[in-house]
Amino acid sequence: MPIPPEKKKGFLPSFPPPSRESVWWLFGLAMLVWVLFTLILPMAQVKQIPYSEFKAMVREGRLQEVTLGPSYVSGIPKDDKAQGVRIYTAVKVDDPDLIKELEAKGVPYRGELEGKWAPLILSWLIPIALLLLFWKFILDKLGGAQRNLLSIGQSKAKLYVDRDTGVTFDDVAGVDEAKDELREIIDYLREPEKYRRLGGTIPKGVLLVGPPGTGKTLLARAVAGEARVPFFSMSGSEFVEMFVGVGAARVRDLFEQAQQKAPCIIFIDELDALGKVRSVSPVAGGHEEREHTLQQLLVEMDGFDSRKGVIIMAATNRPEILDPALLRPGRFDRHVLVDRPDIRGREDILRVHCKRIKLAQDVDIKVLAARTTGFVGADLANVVNEAALLAARRNKSAVEMEDFEEAINRLISGLEKKRRVMSQKEQEVIAYHESGHALVAESLPQTDRVHRISIIPRGIAALGYTLQLPTQDRYLITRSELLERLTVLLAGRTAEELVFQEISTGAQDDLERATSMARSMVSAYGMSEKLGPMTYGPGKRPQFLEETMPLYGREISEETAREIDQEVRTLMTEAHQRAHTVLEAQRDILDTLAHKLLEKETIEGDELREIISTMRQASPTST
């Protein structure tokens, strides 16, 4: 039978090369076997007897050979009565007659010096070997981070050499102004002599600021990819450890590595974790380690020579809490805003992400960009990926427009829960609630148009939703527009009250949003005639994050706080009355919309406007 080709090379099985751990375990096993054979087994064949018994065995002629040592005597028995004992040994006493008796019996004897080196070596070698094996086991259990304790002060920055970042400006869209601002940095890293001959110096530090998900980290990697220089990337939280002095050591090590790799870019992500404002803490040592790390960063930024081509970039979405010493000229003196993209920017971002998926003919990128107002780059990437997953789940050959619509709905409202069982009464309440929102939104002139209403539960607590999409990007909102938004938010609860003469808990989220909006109008925007053009909110608010601070960040009197509450209550009451007036005047349209919603569960915006228009033409009294 011929040997198969894959077995002609040999018949012996091939084993993988031994790992370092297996070598350690083999060494420990060999040591244990050696100890057994040298100590335990010989001890099992040697019998300790009294000296008197040993001398009696000499007189009786039962020994065939005797060894005389400095502190012991031993003999080899000549008969089989020893029962497995090969050597008899006894502690030597001062007995000059022993040699005479041995000569009289004709027993050969010899002297021997006591070998102390073997027990001495064993007494040192075996404990050390066992200790090393024990520590090896402990360090393996702790993991690699604690294994190299001596390298704890070294920088953890990831180094990307040349174009290893894999990102260029072609992969970044929607932030054209920020890209234009950073092209100067790239030009300097490529041709530093062009700036040096005129005596100009490039800014040492560039701070990228903007909301989360706008692509600050991606933009920094693209700068390194365009300039083709080494790129050191590290998070601000990676500098600070539980050990004192580690953060400052890592800062020093990072700048030493950067000087050796110059020209290069140092990028510190989430700078606010490291560069918060220093303050006097009532508890000693509360923030000392973080402040020492920050101080070392300030010293290094002042000390290194920018002419070597080391550029420091950092990203944060909390610039208002950074230490002023970081933002002064000579450090992070250039601030680049990476803001939310406008409709043209969203279109460019969607085109970048859609390059890697197969699109159907009905997909319109411009329509998707218009329906994703307020989305950042990370949100748009998630929409494209979610649409591709939905199309694959439905076994489609290409991603269609409906897949993108569903992906946008998932991101805004959450996952559909069609299997949730609800009673007929609850469905009617939800249908009238959402119809109230939609009808008031379509009746007021300055509100966003309704894109879809549905009574299918979504997300964690949404039993239904009314989706409004702005027709264009807005950067300013007037007082009248805010009042109409308050009216739309309270319209769902008002519809329940008008139809069922009772209210439910379904308006909790609407009330929270409306109350927050009304309070901002009074305390932050100065839109109250009674309180005047003043702000009563916190002195410094987050620029790019959601409002999480308490309302009263500064001291105000109890009387002023009471007036603010009264003004907020007045705005809410007036909005509720306006919603009641609009819905009462169009009660027949509200009933028709609710019944249609119970029948179809979801009504698109165009169909909604057609129903309202038809009903108004049939009943001209409805306004």
C-alpha cells in the first residue's frame, strides 16, 4: 500500500517545541526525583543502631566490612538476616579496642572523611529552587502586568510607526475646518526647514475639543498618517496608578521616547482625566498623585525643544475643567473645534462609511443626512453598520432604504417590542397620547414636522413614540419656538385628559423634558419678563456634554428661587392650556388619528398630513 504524500516525511509524531513554563515544571520534577533518590531511598536502606549492638555484631563476626568515619562507624552485614538493611551505622565513641577486635576477627576496615559539601549544597539549593518555583507560580497567576514590576514607571503609550495608523484624511469627513487647521502641523512635520528659515515656530500643543463621537481621536491618527511620522498614543487615565510617583515617571519616559523618535506626534486622549484644575483639598493627599503627574507634564512641555519636531496633541470633551496652566501660550495654545457635522458633513461621513457595504438603488444619502440631524460621526457609523446587519438578517443582496430607516429608529427610539402583550384599554390610551403629540405638532407653525408616529413599544420604557425631524440644522431657537415645543410635549397628556377625563403615568418623560426646558428658559436664557434678562444657573456649564449639574450653582435668595418656580409653573400651565385649545377644536381629527393608529400601529408623516388635510377639508370649522 503506497504511503500518502503527507506521511512520507517520517513516521514519528511531531511535537510542538516546549514552552518556557513546561521547562520550569520539568526542572522542578527533576529536582524532586533527585532528592528522592539521594536522600529518601538511601535512608530507607540504612539502619541506625546503638554502638554496643554494633560492637556485638563485630564480635559475632556478622560484618564483612567496616568504615570508620570522624563521628560514625558503619558496617555491611555478611548474612541474609538483615531483612533488606544494607548498612548498619552507629555514632562513634572513643574505643581504641575496636580496631584490635576487627583485626582479630579478620574484618577489613577503612577510614573515611565526612563529606559535608553534599548536605550543605542541598540545604541551600533545594529551598532556593522551591522558592523560585513558588514565585513563578504566583506571578503567572497575577498576569503579565504585575510580572514586570521593574517596568511600572515606563510609558504605556502605543507606538504607530510611519503609516501604521492606517488612517489618512481621506478616512475623515465632516470636519473640513478642523482638517484645514491641522494641515499646517502636517506641513511642518514634512518640511520643517520652510518654517525655520523664517524664524517661525510651530505651536507645541494642539488641543482637539468637541462633543463625544465627533472623531477627535480619528483626526489625530489621520494627522500622523498624513505626515508619516511615529505616533505615540496614550490615554490620560493610563498615567496615574496606585503607586506614588508612577505617573510622573511615565510622563518623563514618554517624552524621552518621543525625543529619540523625533519628528513625531504625542497624542493624549481624554486629557481631562489627567489635567483637571488643581485645587486645595481639605483632605491631605486626596489628589496629590494626579497633580504631581500634571505638574510633570507641564514641566516636560516647557522643557523639550519643539525645533526637533515633537508635536503634542490631546483630545477632550471637557475643556472647561482643564487647568489654566495647560491652556496658556507655549503649551496647548491652539484649540481646534471638532463639532457636530452639518447636513453636508453628515452626507460626507455617510459616503465614507457606505464605501464598505453594498447599497441598493433606492438608497439616497442626501435623504439619510437630512434625517439624522444632530448625529455625530460615531452615530452615523453605527447607523450604517446596523443597516447592514439588518439587511443580512433578512437575507437581502443589498442594503435598502428601509434598512437605514429601521437603523435610525433603533438608534433614536430603541428596539421594537412587537411581542409585548397590552390590553385594549392601554392601547387606546397610547394611541390618543401619540395622536395628541402629532396633531398639535402639525397644527403649530414653528414646530418640526412629524416623520412617524407609532404605538409599538420601543426601548426600555417607551410604549409609543412620535418622531419629529427638523427640516434643517438649527443653531438658535427663539422664545416662541420653545413655547410651541412645550405645547407639543404636553399635548399627549392633554389628549388623555380630554378623551378619558383621566391622566396616566405615560407622560412622565414628557413632563421631565418640558419642565427642564421651561426651567432653562427662566433661569438660563433670561426669557422671563418678571425676572428679567438674567441667568440664575451655574456659572460654568459643560460645553459639549449633557447638562448634569444642579440648577443653582451660585447663591440665590429663597425669594428668587420661589419666583423661578412660579415662572416655570406659569409656562407649563400656559402650554397645557394651548394644547387643550388646539385638541378640543380638532377633536374629530384626534379621534380619526387614534383609530387609524390602533388599526395600523404605525403612520408615516406623509400619510398623517394627508389624513389631517382630508379631515380639515371635510370639516372647515377645524383649525
